[in-house]
Amino acid sequence: MSKPIIAIMYDFDKTLCTKDMQNYRFIPSLGMEVREFWDYTNEVQHGEHMDSILAYMYAAIKLSHERNIPLKREGLEDNGKGIEFFPGVIEWFSRINKFAEENDVAVEHYVISSGMKEIIDGTVISGEFKNIFASEYLYDESGNAVWPKTAVNYTNKTQFVYRINKGVLDVSNDVDLNRSMPDDSKRIPFQNMIYIGDGLSDVPCMKMMKSYGGRAIAVYQQLDDKVKELLKKDRVDFIYPADYREDKGLDRTVKDIIRNMAISDRLYEEYSNQQKEIDQ
């Protein structure tokens, strides 16, 4: 019998890395200040009444074209090499996987991010994820970005939680995603899910976890009123500094959650087996 699977889902910017991923190398490569780029993006968004994620993706194409700087996948992936992670992130995955194995469960890691998938693909941790759901470009025959292929905004993040729940990871497959499926046939039950994010943009996924029996954790660089409100308003289960090192608060609690989920799975399996014996 296969092991129960636990999904840990992460936002990326300011959750695993210290700032918006575009700020490290991509925006400077355009010869722009970070604030200048995002101010321009905001002008496009509000001037055109545009989705904020589509606005920054459009801005990246337009500004690259104006500066005669090719916007290609390999260039964006190269930007991923400059990402700076919070303490302990790089070692986190192997440690958590080992702990899960010791508790007779399997862990799968997923990214659900509004950032650029290409940049995430270029990071040293990209191979740790079962799947990366993030905004991504379509490229022409010359390899130039021409159109958003996937745009992950704050509210549609929840569809990717459903995809993980049902095991429908191909974003082009809406038929199976929307097909009715009994709860006991879903690949990863909601109660075996953990969502880790940094703030308000993650609230829909966090609330989803709270509603369906999963766990939601907010991480922060500075403890401010916005972070405190997440806990006060019961939008998350826990708040911790974004420190992924061993034996820190986040590490201890995630391990406790995994341990608890593993025990719950074993108890449910025992209950099901006894029910079958009675029915025979």
C-alpha cells in the first residue's frame, strides 16, 4: 500500500526569498530602478483597468522591447541564479522529506506564485518541487516572450490547490479539474495540506486551508499589524519569522503538523479496516 501524501504549498516572493523575484536581477537588467518599474506597472494596471499580474507581464515585454533587450526564457532562468533565500530554505526540503519518511508518509512540495515561473525554474531549489504553478510566458519561434501563457493572481491561486487535491497538475486540463470526484478518491485530501505564505495575497488559499481541514502558516520578515491581523482574524493557524533552519519555530511546527497528519491517517486506516471486517 502506498504511503499517505502530504502537500506543502508555498508562495515564493517574501515567503521563500527575501523580496520580489524580479527585483534581484531582472529589473536592473532593464537599466531601471525597482520602484520605477513597479510604478510604471501600476500606471498600466490602473490606466487600462488591468489585472495586476497581466500588467507586470505586459510591462516586462514592452520595456524589454523598447530597450532592445530580448526577453527570452533562458535569460529569465538565468535571473533565478541571483535569488536570495531566507535562512535554512535550501536545506529545508531534504530535512522535511526525511522527517516525513521517518513518520511513514511522503511529502510533496509545490509552488503557487504570481511571480515568473521561468525565474523560479532557474533557482537552485527548483528541483525540490513536484510542480511549480506560476505566471509564465508563451514564446515565438525565435524564443521571444510574446504573451502570458499562465497568469497566477491572488484569487485564482485557489484553483491550483484544487489541482493538487485531485492530482490534475496539467494547467491545460480543465475537464478533469472540474469533474466531480468522491473525496476518498482525491489524490491528496485537504486535511493533508499545508500552505505557507507571507501575507494578504495568500489569504484565499489560507482561508481555504482553514475551511477544509488543512493548515495555514504565515511567515514574516518583520512582525507588524498586518501579520498579527492574520492570526487575530483566524485566517491562519500560525505565524513565524521566515526562518527555515532546523529547530526554529517554523521547522518544529511543520514537523508537528506532519506527525499529526501521519497519526490521523493511520487512525483512519485502522477505522476503515475495522469497518470492513464488521461488514464481512
